[in-house]
Amino acid sequence: MNIKQLETFLEIARCGSFTAAADRLNATPSTISARIQELEQDLGVLLFDRSQRRVRLTAKGRELQVYAERAITACGEIRTRIGSGDALSGLVRLGVAEMVAVTWLPHFVDLIHRSYPRLTLELQVALTADLQTLLANGEIDMALMPGTRFDPHLATRSLGRVRFAWMAGCALDLPDRTIEPSDFQAIRILSLGKNSFHHRTVEHWLSKRGDAPRVVDLCNSMGAVASLTQASVGVSLLPVQCYRAEIASGALRVLKTCPEGPLVEFFSVYAEDATTSISSLLAELAAASSTFADDPD
């Protein structure tokens, strides 16, 4: 019995398929089959029921699953905590919210490369709901994203908070007073897509007061939303930190609103059983790289 065999066993159990596990482990199907045959021969039991199209664990397979997960966790802890940074290798798949991508992501990636030079990164920028789905499906190892509630099986680490404010272009005619949600009834609102935390935040703010229907244009890029706002196409909820230069030049103006724009907290999120793995180490680097303040006010 060896770690490769146990890793392969667990991957097949997750995927329900030898072929899918081979793809995930970057191995040939024959190699995957050979590892499981050797493991079954060593233990003297069948671990998978292969009579159906989707393979299933036998009773002994389910029993082994518990021990295999413990063994992999212990092995990962030895590698990450005892071994040197140069000893860590492999592919890490990161999902990133656009707000992170346009601020401190370059510094974070550089810190990873300097700390663990043999790691390879696969980055995917996506909306919050899409990142949650990718994480749940095991298609990414860690996500850097905003949120308030997460699956209890996920580990989280705060990356700080960001102040969002309603902004408008200089040509947009708005009342010269504190703006309330009801003042936006006749004004086009710009938002990220419905799968985004941003859109939910916009809807929550608009529902505070006034219930008249509003026109909301959706876009999957915060940069595009900001450009449209500068062009006075509509108003949008934007992170103050990202657009200080545009605010200072007058291209964007921050609106005084009641209620004021929200504080949005960002997190590194990864599987709870990866707390001793590479993901937990990268979560530490993400916290060190983040430019989001704990108290931006």
C-alpha cells in the first residue's frame, strides 16, 4: 500500500469513474486501474462495485475511505509543515473575484512563486456564485471571494473589508442632497450579473426603502460597469479603493446616500479537510497580500 494508491482510491470515490479520476490525476486509465488492483490485492478485498456504469464503493471500500482520508491529510501535513517550500509541487487551481484580480492578485501570485517555486497556478476569474459552484464541484482548490455565509464544510479566512459607495458620472443629473433608494426609480442602475454577490448587495440596498420597479443593466465586468458609470449611462455601486484616481479627477463622484454603501468582507475559502494542505498555506499568503483593510473607515 502507498500514498499514490490511496489518493487514486479517493479520487475514484469522488468521481464515480476510473476514467474521470485518470483525467483529474493526469494519468492513463490503465495506470489508475493498476493502482487499484494492487491495493485490492494487498488488502485482499474488493473496494469498488464495478457492475454499474458508475462505480460504487463496497462496504470495505467505505470503511477504507475514512482511513485513507486520514492518511492523506497526515501526509499533506508532513509535506507542508515539515518540508521546505521547494519541496512542494503540483497544480493549484484558484478562483478569484474580479475585485481581488484588479487589486492585489499580482502581489499574491508573486509571493506564491517566491515561497513555493515548484507550484503551478491555474487562475479563474468569475462571479461569486460561479466560484461557489466550482468549489463545490472540486474544480478549484480555493476561492478568493466576498460573502457572508458559507457551507459548513468549507474553511474560511478573512481577507479584510472593502467600502462600496454609489457613484455617478459628472454629467448625470441627480438631486443635490442625500440620495435614497427611492431617488433611483427613474435612473438606470448598473450591476454585475445575477450570479454575483455584487448584484445581491445592490438588490438588498435598493429594497431598504421604496418598492417601485427600477431598470437594472447587468454586466459581468466591474471595469465595464465603472466605465459605463463614468459615461453617465447610470449609477453603480463601486469599491472606493479601486477608483480613487477617478474620484479625485472628477470622472466619478461619490454620492452621499442613506443608507450609505455597504462594507463587503472578502475571504479565502477552501475545503475544511484541506486545513493542513497547500490551500491553508496559500490562505496565509493571501491574508498577507491583501490590501483590504480590517477597518476601512
